[in-house]
Amino acid sequence: MLRRHMARWVLPLLLLVPLWAQAASVDNLRLWAAPDHSRLVFDLSSPASANVFTLEDPRRLVIDVANSELNADVSRLDLSESAIEKVRTGVRNGSDLRVVLELSRAIEPRHFSLAPNEQYGHRLVVDLEYPGESAVEDPIDPIESKIREQEIAAERAQKEAVAKGRDPSTVSPPRQAAQPHPKRDIIIAVDAGHGGEDPGAIGPSGTREKDVVLEMAKRMARLINATQGFKAVLIRDGDYYVGLRQRTRIAREQKADFFVSLHADAFNSPRPHGSSVFALSQSGATSETAKWLAASENRSDLVGGVDGNLSLDDKDEVLRGVLLDLTMTATLNDSLTIGGRVLDRMGRINELHKPRVEQAGFVVLKSPDIPSLLVETGFISNPEEERKLQQGGYQQRMVESIFGGVRAHFQRNPPPASLLAWQRDQGRGGAGDEYRIQPGDTLSEIAARHNVPVGRLRQANELNGDVIRVGQVLRIPSS
């Protein structure tokens, strides 16, 4: 009797032991190369812990995956444009997988595991970050960057004064001597959504959103760079993933005046169609569709693989209270204004999904100081619009309409130190010197300093009163 009871328990235990001892299988390896990092992804059959460390002379990165075996062909990895020169594999301690990456440059490794989602199973992600490298291949010119820093610092100082209940005209950092107009370019950050292991939405015939929007972003960048007074910064220029908050961080590092994120919409039905423009909502989304889309896009960080514990600097954590409200209100107003211009022009290229600029909580729009839009160029889940999105002619017309709306806004409202502002001021006529307004300046003080009557100064600059802005360039008429 006792023997029968023992057999009843021993058999389940014998069945469970092989499951406990079974090694995780590395079924595939994928490599993505970006300007500032490379990402190696291990697709696993089950969770596995890893130990990652570097060795010198020669440079190597060692990845020990516990209780795992390799069932993938590492020779098929495309190592071009990455820091990896060669991949070697072997067995360690009888049951662990050892992967050794021979490196061409110094790197800083980071690794984390990701749970399964709707597109992938268990993953081990190893990032090889390149110290000191920029995420963009053609960063903003240092001189223009300094000019933008001065503009931003002056605007922030005035907002802080307002937030503290002080008169903003009393804010007067050290004054700079009058200089020729900087004539800087207006910087437009163009973000191609998704990328790398995150394909985005996939159309009925297999078109991937990440591919379509990258091509459109490159077309838009070429258009911007061919336009006098503008410069494009591509957030990503290849097939690799960039974290959502990192996208706005790059735009801020490059001192962007405007940020636009390009996407191709999708729904669980092929019927929805049309293009959309989204700005940030401070109090929630304007429709259930907008809410669903915001959650869908924001989840892409889980697909792309950004560790939840990763600390990223964001001005949201610094700006507080009234200061944040002032900044966000001005930025959002600009976003909505530009969005209206963009939507009007997009409606000439494709039907609109909604006749107004919608608002939702997209993470990539949460930059408090850069006007930002997310543009859904069409529904890739709609067969007809999927075909359009594949066509170069449609892509070109779409990016021309988007940039046309952006350009129209900045032609009417050019940043004070920009070439467009200088061209506008030149068109006012009249000879004389120029003076760029510094914090603390008043119109009467500038007039006295240049020995010019205030009335003549107003007339030369078409001013209706004495209100002037920091960074604004005044024409000083001959005395």
C-alpha cells in the first residue's frame, strides 16, 4: 500500500525534473547599429540571467548567459556599422552559453531582460553605447548652438521672474555688446517613429510602418535642408530603435525650434482611413480614438526595449508650478497653430481622419519647451492607403505639405535671431545699424544709447508701442 502511494508522488516528480533542468534556447540574434550605440538582442525560449563584462588588450565584451544553449547562426549577423568586428561563442561551466564580441572601439555596456509582448518572446538586450558620440550624424553648429542657448536662457529667466511675481524687465544678466544679426537657421527635428526591433504597425500586404516613415523622414530632411534658413535634424536615420523620451532629449540637445514625429496609423479594422495631426493634451485626449492611439504609441517603448529603471534627464522633472504652466501653455499654443497649418495642407493630399488637430498624451510630444506634433500620414491598416504609403510620389507630396505648414508658421513668426527674422527686418527698408535686444533693455534706453529719438526708433521698426522682446533685432536709423 505504501509503495503504491510513493509511486503516485514519484512519477510527477520525475516528470518535473527535466523541465527544471531544461536549458533556455537562444533561437535568434538580432543586431541594430545606430550612430551612438549598437544593440544586440537575444531571442530566448525562456527567461535567462546574464553576466556582461568587458576585457581589454584586445577589446572584448563577454556575455555569459546562464543555463542556455545556442540554436542560432551567429555568422548571419550583419556587423557593418557596429562596434563589433567578430562574434565567438562557446560553452562555459558545462551549461552556460558564452558569447564574446571582439570590438573595434571603446564601449559602455548595458543589459536588461524583457518579458514577452504581442510581437516577441523573452529577450535579453545588450546595448553597446559609444562614449562621447552624438545620436545624430550632423549635429547643430556650435556657434548656432550658443546663440540658441542665449535665447533659451533669456526666455527662461523672464519666465522665472513672472513665476516669482517679479517684473521680467528687471532680469538683466551681463549685457553683450551689439553684434551683427546671427542669421541662424531654424532647426526642425524630424522623428521617424518606431525602428529596429519595433516595426510599428504592419499593413495587410506586409508593409512595415518603421520603413515607410523612415523614408518619409529622409525626404522631409532633404526638403528642409534645401530651404534657405532651415536645417533638419533626423532623430534616427537608419533601422534602429530610439526610446520615446530619448527622441525629445535629442531634439533638445540639438536646440530644435520644432519637433515633428512621423507615423502611419493602424486600427483593428481595415475601414478607418485618412491623415491626422496630434498635439499634446494637458488634460487628456480629445476622443476615445486619440486615447487608444496614445496608449498604442507609448507602448512601443516596451516593444523597443527601454528598461523601466533607465534614468533619462527630462526638463519635466525640473520645471515646476507656474514656470511649467507658462512654458507649456506657450508651447502648446504654438503646436496647435502649426498643427492647423499642417492639417490644412495635408487635406489637399489625402482625406483627413478628423477635421481638426487632435490632442493626446503621446510621450514624444511631452517636451515643455519645443512645439511638437505627431503626424499620422495615413492608415497603413487600410489597403488603399497602404498602397499610397508605398509610393514615392505620395510620400513626397505628404512631406511637402507637412513642411509647408511648418515653414508658413515660421515665416510669420520667425525666432528673433534667425535668418528669416533678418530677412523680414530687411524688408522694412531704411539704412542704419542693428541692435539685438538684451534682457533688461527698454526702448527709451536703447534710443538714448544710440542718440535716436524714440519716435524714430518706433517708426523704423514698425512698433506701435514700447513693448520689445529679448533677442529681437532693432534697426537703428541714422541720426
